[in-house]
Amino acid sequence: MQGSRHRSITVRVLALSVGVAALLGAVLVVLVVAVTGQHNATENAIRSQETLTAGSELEKTLVTIENGLRGFVASGRTRFLDPAEKAINAYPEQLTHLRESAAPEADQRRAVDRLGESIQDYVGLWARPLMALAHDRLPAARSVLLTRGGRERLDAIARDFRLLFAREQQLARERTDSAKSQADLAIGLGIAGLVFVLAVAAGLALYLRRTVVRPVLDLAGATRRLADGDLTIRVDDRRGDELGDLARSFNQMADSLERSQAELQRTNAELEQFASVTSHDLQAPLVTISMYAGLLERADPADEEKRRQLVAAIRRSTEQGRELIRDLLEFARTGREAPDVEEVPAYEALAQALESLGGPILDAGASVTIGRMPVVMAERTSLVRVFQNLVGNALKFSAPGRVPDVQVDAERVGSMWRFVVRDNGIGMSEADAKRVFGPFERVHGEEEFPGTGIGLAVCERIVRQHGGRMGVTTRLGEGSEFWFTMPPADVAAPAPEPEEVPA
């Protein structure tokens, strides 16, 4: 995870979406509040107009009542009473409408209540009694009418209407201005919200382009280059999200393909070398056998000693060819299948290798010192083969006049165990050390140090197959130090104390 906490694109996009939705929701709420305020202000303005209309209608009704009474009292004609009586019957509903439409402010409510009381007094204490008196005693009603009591009451009511209308008109203007302000606010918020939505959409698009689209396009381009054969292409995999996981998977795939190509090239080179060695090295013993067989055929039957020498030469050439074929087959088999690993005490594998080398160790008078050995995960027979080859080479390439001294140690290096086989032999040059692990490479002359040159190549392939590495540190005439690494076992077993194998 590149040392960073995994951050999911899904979680980030969800969080961003929730944040954007919350902001848009807040803008929408403000916009709704503004529109609602504008709507309420408009309704209040309309209500003020209704109040003015209702007051005007009620005032006209009162005038109709007064005019009808005056016409009836003055002329005695009942036709003047019909409008007045209708008006008397209509005014309560009109007064109720006025009360309902009037502004909810306390002073307006009180003004409407005072106006209602005045109207009730005018109708109950003036209009109705005067109408009844006119029906019974018309002259008396005319005398009462001359007192101008009704006109004075209507004038007072008219003044109350003027005050009420003036206040309602003021409220209507205020409400109209408020409605206009609320409308302007709603429009402004709508425009601001639209701009905000566009800005958020643009920002989100840029964010997705930078964090999602561009990496995907880069990965698609890298995939095309990889498909075209560029196995060195890699993508940035430092992200801690799904695209980072995808990039790391792509890089791992590219690494695997590059290793496979390198392995294929190496295999092809080995096959070419294998074919070259097969055609050359196998040809040599066959030619020798053919030559000695011809000499044996022409030899004097009576010369028994000569015939035995030729047969011995044929046998040696046959054994040389058999050894080469055996090594070739073993090299070809090594690495074909995954090793069957288990917990192997390295000391046991080394002891088995030394047991098979008992004769050469005794013949050379060599000493082999073993350090503390760990437990590793390895294929037992393969690990024995590696130890056997390295210790055998240490005995084989000993310096003339020098008793072979071989030391085998192990140390923990990172996540692997590093084994070292040191000797005091003839060593090799730096140039030879670079090619010593190649198959069929003979650093020293075959006449002086016979062999097929395959042993170290087999060992290197075994070690690599176990996930380790192999190398050598050496100087000509001063001995060599071959090393290789192996993975540790899950549970380490106790290792024996260091000891020296006697000569």
C-alpha cells in the first residue's frame, strides 16, 4: 500500500456527493425560504387591497342606509326604504369580511373593532329606531332627522375609515416593497445557486478527470504500449485507492512479463549453448571412440597389451560422454517444476553432502568447518546438491601444495538466510567470476580440472527456483567465497553447535 492508508475512490466520491448534496440542499432551503417570504409578502399585499375594497364597500353600504332613511323621512315614500333595508341586512357580513381581511397588526385590529362598534351604534341606535319612528310618526321622524345625529355619526365613521385606509395603504406599500425585495432576493439566490451548481459540476468534473479519468487513460496507454511489446513501461502506483491497486497489478503483470521475456531469452541462449555443447562436446568422445575402435580393429591380435590400452581408452571416452549426457539431462530437468519444499535443517543437508564427499575429503586431507546452520524452506535433495557441488568444487580447485580448508557458515540477511562456502583454493579472475554460473562454462582447463561446466549453473538454477540468489567473491590465487540465499522456515529448529569435520 506504499506506506499509506487505503483510501477508496468510492468512499471519496460518496463523501463528495454527500457534501455537494448538502450544499445544494442548503441553497435550495434558502431559495425556498426566500420564495415563501415573497409569496407571503404578495399575499399580504393582496390582503391589504382586499381590506381597502371591503372597507369601501362597507362605507358605501352605510351611506346607502343613511340616504334611504333621509329619502323615506323626507318624502314618506317607501321605495326609499328598500335599498336601506337591504343595506342593513348586508352590512354584518361586510363587517365580518373587513375584520378577516384587515392586517394582523394589533393597532389595525383595534381600529377595525372601534369601527365595528361605531357602525353597530349607528345602525342599532340611529338607523333602526329612526326607521321605526318614520313608520309610526313621520313628522316626529323628520324632527329627529333635522338634528343631524345620523350625519355626525357617519362623519365620525368616515374619519375612522380614512385612518384605517391610510394605515392599510401604508401597509400595502410596505408589503409590496417587501414582496419586491423578496422576489429580488429569490431571483438573486436562484442565479447564485445556478452559478454554484455549475461551479460545483465543473469542479467535480475536473476532480474526476484528474483523479479517475487521467489515470485510467494513462493506464490504457501503458496497456497499449505493453501490448506493442514495450515491457519496460510502468505506471504510477503510489495512490492508495482502487486505481492504485489496479496500477500495482499492472506493474506486477509487466514485471512478470519482463521476467518471463528475460527468462525466455536466457532459455533460448542456454538452448543455443546446449545445442553447441551437444554438437561439440559430445562429438569429441564419439570421435575418440571411433578412432580407438579403428586402431583396435587394426591392432595385432597377438599384442594383448596394446589391445587392453585401446579398450581402456574407449571406456574412458565412453564414461566421459555418459557423464556429459547425465549432466545435460540434469540441467534440462532442473527448474521445470516447482520444488517440493519443506522445513529442512541445513545441517542435515550439509552432513549428507559431506558424507557423499567423504572419499575426496579424505584423499585431499581437507578440513571442513561448519558454523551454526538454520532451518530453511527447501527441497531437501536440491539443497544437498548445492552443498555437494560447492564443497566439491572447493576440494577440486585447491591450490597445489596447500591443504584444502573449507568453511561453511550462515547468517540472516533481511528476510533470507545467506549461506557462505569459503575455500583457500586457486580462486579466479574477476572476468571469470562473472561467467562462472553460466551453463557449460569452464573457467579452468579441462585437462587440469576435468568436468562439464554445468554444476554451478544447476546450483544457481536451484537457488533461483527457491526464490534466492547466488554469487561469488573471489581473487585469483587467494580462494573463493560462494554464497547463496534461501527462505527461512516458519518455525526454526535448534541448530547444532559449530564443529570441524576431521580430515
